[in-house]
Amino acid sequence: MSFENPQQIIRSWGLQGSFASGPVVQDKLVPARFTRIRTPFVQSWREETLNSSLDWGSQSFSFYFPESLRVISAMYLKIELPAISTSVYKDNPGMYAIETIRFLSAGQEAYHCDVKQYLRDYLESLNDEHYGPFTQTYLGNTGGGASGAARTLIIPILLPNSAYLNRSGSNTRGRGIWPFDWPEPLGGSDYHGGQHSLCR
């Protein structure tokens, strides 16, 4: 059937009468219904500066979340990469910044995530239209040939229920959620660098 000739699909509309009593799955001609939010909430943006002991080659790094936090819906680690003249950065250098993360409460592990593996799986599920903007925004991809130019990494910390944990491509599921109403202060450990190099 030619894509420029809609007569075949128009003729099939008469066959759909038998489905008239079934539920309506989708109707793009009707605006979305006005509905309420189940629980009203407000979000704010907060930045915390890490101390200087976090550097490339660090095998582990711990950070204590402020006790004033209630719930977080997204978390990122921002890293400024300087310009280098003796080599070039690998494609998506942000992929090599964090290997795993752990959330601890009262010394007990409450959450563990292999960031490098999940990010790789997520990138493989993206089409070209979404891969480029995502890697350029978060992982330091310059969108052109390899270079040693300075860049900024904004690496997502993969929270439970995050869209980044699924191989479902780009979606509006959200960036996860993590409650902080714990009996003990919560600390997170980011394992950085390992044996990986950012440069080719």
C-alpha cells in the first residue's frame, strides 16, 4: 500500500464498528482531562560543593547528605574537565568517572548501583536523535571529532526507579526518587576512576 494513498485505511474504518463497544485506548482528538495532583509538592534546586579529596584515581569517596533533605528526585555530580594539549579525551568521558555508588544508613548498605553498566545499557537503548543531546549534556561528548578541549560533565546519580536504569530509551518516567526519612543519617559512597583512563 502506498503511503501517499490513504484509501485502503479509510475503507477499513467500517470494519471497526465491531469494536465500538470496547474501551477507548487512545483519542488524540480530545484534550487531556483536567486532573488533580494526588499529593501537592514543591521542588527546589540545591548545590553542595565536595571537598578537594575527590579526584581522578580516587578508589572511594564518601559524602554525607544534609539532614535537612526530605526527598530527592534527581542527583548529579558535576565535574569540570580542563583542556589538555598532550592527548585527547575519549568519547563520553563521563562514562569513566563513576563505577558504582552505595547509599548507607547506620553503616548498612541500603542501595547499590553499578553506574557504569546501567549508563552503558541506557545509551545503547537511545536512538541517534536522543543519544547526541544526552551525551553532550551529561557525559562530555563534544559532538565532533576527538579533542582535548575543556568540558563539563554532569553525571546522573542513578536513583531507584530512574529512567536511566531501564533499556527503554528516552521517556518521561523521571530521574528516580530517594526518601531521607531514616532513623540514621544517610551517607553515599561514590567509587571513582578505578583503572580507567579518560584519555585515548
